[in-house]
Amino acid sequence: MITGALKNKVDAIWQDFYNENMAQVSDIVNQLTTLMFIKMLDDKQNATEAQAALLGIEPPQEDLVFKKGSYKNYEIIDGERRLKFEIPYEELRWKNFKNLNAIALAKRIKDYVIPFIRDPENKTVGRFAAYAKKYTFGFDDKERLLTSVVDKLSAPDFDFTNTDIMGDVYEYMCGSGISGQYRTPRHIIDMAVEMMKPRLGERIIDPAMGTAGFLIEAAKYVKTHYKNELMNVQNARTFSESMFVGCDNDPNMARIGYMNCILHGIKDPDITMDSLLESENVAKYAGKFDLVLANPPFSGSLVESATNGKILSITKTKKTELLFVALMDMLLKPGGRCMTIVPDGVLFGGDNAHKQLRVELIDKQKLIGVVSMPNGIFMSSSKKGSASKGAGVKTSFLIFEKTNKGGTDFVWFYNMTNDGYTLDVKRAPIEGSNIPDVIVRFQDLETEKSRGRDEVSFMVPVQEIRDNGYDLTMTKYAITKREAKTYRPTSDILADLEQANEEATAMLAELKKMLGGDK
């Protein structure tokens, strides 16, 4: 989390956009993250060149984004490939255009740098071009704004070779409700990752990734817990190129998620913009993953004709909150595990689709646990102070393992009432978070079997859940603990009443005497 001077600088950039009447959060994030990517390319090359200079060598041209000579950009006209423009690579570098006057700066970025990073033939920018097809330059007639933002991003604080700091900066900017969406709070993602304990070499997917928060935190966990193993070249390559997969069918979100991964050391994340719910898009991903971490859309719908048939065989519905859980089931290989956030309706919904999904998880796979979270956990506010869309929705985590042969014996329930923040728009930090306790108890489920139903967590035999129509609502199985109350003896109460009556009679007599009532 960023604080202090760096946070103030990010807020100042944000304010620049507001001052120029660019207040739509999605517009700000799209323009700002693209500029950040452009700067990142130059920062990384500066670091590479500095390291080579220390060794007294020339860095290999194939390792550089900005090579010697000129970059050539081509376009297709009447089926023929023609040169559109040619420009020295050096003129595409941030350090060489950041001090241009406003008009020249806007022209350099719009006419040359943007086509450079959007060029599908330019492999030096990774897969960024694939996610930038719909990007449009947003600074026409706003050259003063562009100059101000470029100047602030050029400060030494914004060093994109420090992926930890810049990743936090990036996520801070993305935390303002992009495109009407709401982010999963970082501490909630951290809890899920700590519980699932991703391992080096596992394939991990988020089929509704947004800003890729789950993938990023999983990557951080692996880097922390497998630090020595990652010094091995092959292990490092596996981490960077084949462990992490994300999906978001919004091109803007795909680009933002991709860049977030890059900033956090995942050099070549596999990110698709095809909805895995639709058609046969899931075919090449089905049964390939060790871990699914996700917070999918809660209230969407998808027509049956567009939905993958195998997903519908698990739950026949239009509701995306059900379809995504069924999709996650399909994505896992046997032994794979999933932890996903769902709206509480998934736990108790009474129609055929809801029950069909719960039967799948309980009888055909292994349902491990349900962590109930408090209302308002998504009540994060934007930089303008308004609550995020989706705020206040009651949610739970579902945890299950893919077996294809059942195996559910007990289901663990935990009632989390405090996530460490107030449950209002301010979401101010408070004491007493349940999260450390959730993590500790989950690591020892055998001990949980001995807990009473009046505790914050307990285990329920699977047959009891079947007998209750596969209802996964925790309150269905909890016992409310009532404190025994001790009442005073009746004789004492009557004695007090008699004494009060005598006192009242005496006071009434005295009042009559004072008023001459005895005459």
C-alpha cells in the first residue's frame, strides 16, 4: 500500500484529470495506465543499459525494446503492405520526448509512440498490442493535461524498475471503481491466497480477473515462499511464462490486468479476452488447472444458446453467478482446488439450477468449506467519495476440490463478522479482524470437528446438509447461544410492591392534609 509523498503525487495526477474535466474513472485509468506502460518500457531499458555499462559490454539488441536504427510502421492498403512511417527508435523513448513542448509531445505520443506499442508485429512489447486494439488517444485538445501528467510521471519516485512500489501505485489507481466495477479488497484476496497456499509450478487461473488481483497476490505468495527455488532458471521461466492465466472479456480490463501482471514480475501472463462461459472457448482450458481464485460477476445473465453446453449440464441457468462456479469446476484438474466469492443466494437458492450446482459440488466433487462474510465488505469508496457498485452485497467464499468421485464428508463453516474495517462507505480500520483466525482454523480442520455449533466455526456432516435440501446457509446449522438470566424471587418483588404502595398511600394522605382535604 502506498502512503505519504508517493500517494500525494498519485492524487495530484488524478486531480490534473479532474481539473481538465476528465472525471470518468475508466477514462483516467485507461489513459494513465497506457502512459505508465510507455514509461515502463524506457525505464526497463535504462536499467538494462546501465547494467551492461557496468560490465563494459553492449546489451544484445534482441533484448532491447528500443534498438539501434529506425522503427518502421506498416499498414495494409488494398491488400498491400505499405510503409506508414519511419522514426529512429531513440525518439520513441520516454527520456527523449518528456521535455518536448505540449504540442510536439502530444504529436510524438499520438502519431508515433501509440502506433509503436499497438503494432502486432512489435514483439518487444509483449502481448500488449493484443489488448490495446480499442485504445484511443485521450489527450486531443488536452495537451496541457498531457504535459502535466508526463512531467509528474517523470519524477524519480515513479521508477518502473521497482515492481513492488509501482505495482502498489498501479493498484491504488485501479482501486477507484474501474468501468463501474468494484475491486475485491486486497486483504480479502490475501486471506484466500494464504488459505489456498499456491505452489511453484501450479497452473493458476482467474476466469473473471478484472485488475488481476488474485493472480498478483498468488504470484507474490509464490515468490515469498519459493525464493530459493526461483533462483533456478527453469523454475523462474515456469513462473513467468506458464503459471498464471486470466480472462476478462472487457479489452480495457484485459489490458489493465496484463500490465499489472507485468509490473509484478509475471513476464508473460496468458490472458484471454474470450468469455470462457461462451461457446467452446473453455475447451483448451478445461481440466488444466491446479488452482482457481476468483470473484466473478454477481448479477449478470447469459442466454442459453451462447453458453457452453458442458457448463449447462452442471447447472442449467442464465445466471452468471452460477455459471461461473460451474466453469471453475470444469477448469480444475483432479486434485485441483478452488476458492471463489459468491453472493449468498448461491448457498440457499431453491430453484433447480441452484440446487443442481450444490449437488455437483457436494456429491460429485468435494466441498470443503463456506466462509460467510459480512454485509458491506465491498463498500469501498471512489476517489470522489461515492460507494462502489455492488456495495453491501452479502457474500461468502466457497472452497472445493475437484475429484469427479465425491468425497465430501464434513463441510466447514466460518462466520466472519469483522474483516478489520468498518462496514460503511469509509471502511476505516478497526481492531478485532477475524481473518487471522479464519486462516489458522482452516489449516486444522480435524480440530474443527470438535467445535460446538454455537462457536464462530464448526463442521457439519454431509448427510445433514443433504437432509436439509443441500442448503449451505450457516445459520441453518448454527445454535444460538443464549445467556441464562437470573430473576429475583417473587416474594422480594411483592415485598417491594407492598412497600411502594404503602409509601404512595402515605404521600397521598400528606398531600390531602396540605390541601385541607380533612376539613
